[in-house]
Amino acid sequence: MRVRSRRGRSVARFSAAAALVAAASVCAGAASRPLGLDDYRTLVGISSPAISPDGKRAVVVVSTIEWSDDRYRRELEEIDLKTHARRALTYGRKGVSEPRFSPDGTKLAFIAADGTADDAKAQVFVMPMSGGDARPVTHAPEGVEQFAWRPDGGALAYAATEAQPKKTGADRFHDAFVFTTEPITAHEMPRPAHLFVVSSEGGKEKRLTDGDESVAAGEAQSTLSWSPDGKEIAVTITPNAILNDADRGRIEVIDVASGARRRLTNHDGFESEPRFSPDGLHLSYLHSAGDNQVNLTEAFVTIPAGGEGTPVSRRFDRAVHDTAWSPDSSTLLFTAADATSLAVVRAPADGAALSQLDLGDVVPQSPLDGAIARDGSLVFVGSTPRRPPELYHLVSGGKPERVSDYNAAIAALDLAGAERITYKTSLGLIGDGVLLKPPGFVPGKKYPLVLRIHGGPTSASLLAFDFQAQLLAARGWLVLEPNYRGSDNLGYAYQHAVLYDPDDGPGKDVMAAVDAVKAKGIVDETRLAVSGWSYGGIMTSWMISRYHVWRAAVSGASVNDWITDYGTADDADSDKALFHGSPFVAGNAAEWRKASAISYVRDVNTPVLILSDVGDNRDTFATSAMYYHALRDNGKDATFVAWPVQGHFPHDPVRTADVYARWLDFIAQHFK
């Protein structure tokens, strides 16, 4: 799945549902056993941490699974950062997300569903922290996308989609629309999101934007950043609400009183995440010099009056994920994958040397926005390979302190250890990856090896807790997660190398990683399997076409025919960015066919399980169905399992567990 920072076929460290994965709460008496699939049913997820301005409290979204109803229950909990005591703030409220303290810390705003059944819409609620009910302060007909407190706490900015005009009679069937760059399954032209301001007490909203242009929303969601004096808001504006066109997003600064708008830079697009510094002297933003699969997303600092400014992250040579200002405005903090960890880097606004926060072996898994207090202390959700996600608190000059124990029971299980491996690639550069060794690993003993290839390509496998990887290792298998070229953790040259080489070069890197593990003398070379989802699925199909060493393969949400995907997916421009242009121009089609696994089905001799959602707009169901027919027509051993749901990966717990079970069982069957 291409994660919008803006772009990348990834499984967001496996999926939208698995991004909530913390771990399973299991019986304390079962501490010596390995992880099992049934543990998934009691997963506890932690997300969206917000810290109070005084740095004494944090609020998180806590997610638990209600298995029989096949849904996630999300509630807000407050954690005292000194005593670690927890307090429930909501109960039974649906759609809870994005908690944010008011600037004075006396109130909390968050998004939740308001209304009943099909009429329920996401609205901004505000609740007093001293006690009392939360109440909605917005009434957006189609729901709120995101919001931000005005610095004085007296108002909120929010983005929301306009209501569809009501139609009666025969007009209800006048629903044709002009198709442009939507996915092939689109049923309507998506409506733009617009910017509004409303009092934090509620009341009549003030509209600041209109027309066909849209505040960047959905996967491309913009930050809404107020100037410290509350007179302006910086936001990303896209030409329309079509996700594929979000790459043409640009930063604009909007005058709240008049609605006047001005461009921040002269860039043609690829801009996002504007943030005023607390003192109002600077404005930061993210920009890439073209599609961010093959170009680094960099953090820039400029002045509110405009101009490109300075690329403050460039010396770090990594793709930037997100940013936040230090309370004193002296430093822009940004996160970036670095080797097999995620760095939090300080970039002084005056251009001084970069430095990193010391996080030990903990890998952060939550954004910086709203997570930094006035004293500079930070809260984040983090994990290690053997410690599922928990909330951590970092005080300036200290080490991260774990302040929650939602998943202590699973941390006590017999989990797989993990380490970073390196290998020389055909580029002459050093690649890396994560190797999990099964519980009870004995040096010198040979184990089956399962590749679990990450999505993206603009992503990376890190030394963090991963439920599915642990589940595979619990079967007694080595699990290898290679960071092939195109991964965003090893610098521009490594990431850029996927340009014009979306399969063959990454495939060579994957095999170099396999050879590096083989050299350790611990691999049963008669039992190798390859698997992955999204770009990992693409690479899986490629690997079984070009390398014939596998006992089994699981290819999920794969692009097996690049030309078909270009004509049907919601991110066609990302496909085109990997090649020398459209497959329908000049002689380009041959290049696209050469990179498509479907061109090599006659060479496949590996049993393969193909997985897909019917409603996948990213790596469309069509290419998986075509690949299945091509394999079967050529007498190959192929099984195709599809889920009748929308999305790039099932978002519900029951189907997510079903994906894991089928993946695991297919490999186990062929390892016998």
C-alpha cells in the first residue's frame, strides 16, 4: 500500500489494522509458551499520544478487539506520567481518534462519531479535563477530517467535505461524472474538503475555502497549522480531492479574517505538513523533488512571508516522515527510518549540526504532533522486537521510560529475538534487513527460512515488535525481512536506485540478503518460502518467476501486471514515476511488460497462494485475478483467496486474523 507521506506501496508495517497492533493480553501463567494465532483476539493497540502542556499527563487511544462483532473498540485513557496511573475518559463512544489538549491544558478535543446508525458523522468533541461530559462543537454534514486548536484555545480550525446536494425524483439518477484519474472502481467524483473555523464552545462556523480545490485529506491529509497570533493558518491545498492528484499539493497560508490566500513557495507540488514555529518566525514544511518513491522527502524551514527556505534534513540523507517544533522554536524535530530503527533528529533552525535523541533500542511508532510539552518532554508509542508497543516518556537529557503496561503479558511470552543483518548489493552499496530467530534458537542448527518482504518500496523493516513476524517465527522458522533498494532507511542513492528498476534490482538485493543468512550456516536450504503484501507481494511474484529455490510463496495485494495497474489503481502516477513514462506513449510498453511478473508465468514452479481484497484500489484485484488465470492456464499450482471488502488490506480483526492464518498454514503445508 502506498503510504502517503505522500507515496509508497507499503503495508504500514503491515496493515492499517496491524498498525494498531500492540500485542495480546494472555494469561499470566502462560509466560513460557510461544505466541499463537489465538492471541490476536485480545490485542491491545495504543495510538495517537497527546501530552498535556505542563508535561504531567498523556492521553492515548486504546484499542481492543470485540471478536464476535468483528470490530475494534477505541477509547481514550489518561496516563499520569509520574505515577503511571490510568483513567478512562470515554466509554462506548464510537470512532474515537486524535486527542489534543487545549493550549492551557484545561480541555481535551478529539474526533468521535456523533449521531445514530447511518446518520453518525465524525465530529470534534471538547471535554473539560476537570470532569464533565464531552460535547460536539462541530456539525459538519459529512464529518470532520482533522482539526487544530487556535493558540489561545478560543477556536478550532477543521477540514470537512461538503454535503452532497439532496436530489429528488428523476434527478437522483443524474449521477454520471467526468472520469479523470480516479481508480477504476470510483462511483463518483470525490468532493473536496474545505477549511472552517469554529469557536471551541461551538456555534456557527466560518468557512475559509471553497471551489474545486481541496484541503489535502485522507491518506494525503494536511496539517492545519495556526500562526501564534491566530491570524493565519498554513495548510496543504490540492487541485481536487482525487488521491492520485495529491502530489500536486502546495502549501498555502490563509488569512483567517479575510480568507485571502498566498502560496508559500514556487514548487510545482510535492509539498506537505506545514508548521508555524511557536514564535511565528519560521514555517517548516516537507517537500520532495518529484515522486517520493525515488526522491527523498526533506524537511525545509522558511519564513512565513514565503520562499523555499533551507532543507534542514538534507545532511541526514534519509526520507523524513513527520515533524514538530521544539517549544522554544530553536529546533525542528523530524523522524526518519535509519538502518533498522527510526531516528528522532534535531535540526536547529540556525543551521547548526544535526543530532539525535537517545531512544536506546526503542523504535517510535507514533507521530510527533501534539506529543511535545512546554518543557520539551516527549511521549511516544514505541516497541522493541520482544516488547510490544507501549507508551514511553522522554525527558530532556534522559532515556525513554515506559509508562504503560497494556501488553505486559505478551512481553512475557517466549518471543523471537531479532537482529540487523547487512549484505553487499550489486549497486556496490550495503543493504540491510531484520532477521528473527525462533524461540529456543540453537546456534548451528538449520531452520526453515521464510522471507517476509515489506511494502513500499518507500518503507523499511525495523527492529520493532511485529505480530505477524513473531507468529511465523513461533512456528520454528527463521524470518527474514530484507530492505531492498527503494527502501527509505539507507539514504538517497539506495532509495533512488529503484527508478527504472522496480523488480529486477530489488530481487537481486533480496537474494543477497538470503545468501547472507545462508552464510551463517543456520538455514535449511530445502525449505525456503517467500511472501509479502503490496510491494512485498509484487516482489514475491517476481522472486518465484526468476528464482526457483522456493517451496511455497504467498503473494498478497500484488501488482502482477504494471500496465493493468496503471489503468485501474488510485495512484497511477506513482506507477508512471518508476518507468520512463506512460506505457501508452512511444515504445514504453515493453519496459512495463518486462517488469511484470505475469510475463513470466511459464517459468514459475513454486506453489503460490494469491491474496487480495476485492475492493482494493491501490494494487487492484484485477491484476491478482489475471495472474491467477495466467498461472492456472499454464498448469501451475496456484490458489486465489479474496475477501469481499474495500481497502488495500482488511481493516477488521476477524479478516486480518484470517489473512495471517491462511499465510501461515500455506507455508506450513509445503514445509512438511
